[in-house]
Amino acid sequence: MTPYGGMLNDVEIAAVGNYIRNAFGNTVSVQLTPDMVKTVREKTKDKQGFYTPDELLKMHPN
């Protein structure tokens, strides 16, 4: 899969995330915001390569 990190800005990433969440019937009232995207980008700025399944499960066990 193409890494999209530098292709979309924070507003666009939030919009895509919200579209995907809503398209699959998620009814949560909290919508992703550009500020949330900015926070995640800052926290993960030093990450090299793709996340492995084990890394994702460790970060999000449920």
C-alpha cells in the first residue's frame, strides 16, 4: 500500500477518516479533527516503515 503520510494534509486525513468511519455504520458522535491528526503525526514522526500486526495489537489490544 502506498504510504500517504506526505500526500494529504491534516484536514484531508480527518475528512477521509470520518468518511470511512461513517461508511461502515459507526455512529460515534466524536468526529476526527485536523488537530487530532496533527497530534498523531507528531507522536509518530520518527516511525520508520509500516506497523506490524504485533505492534498494532500491542497499541490497541481490544
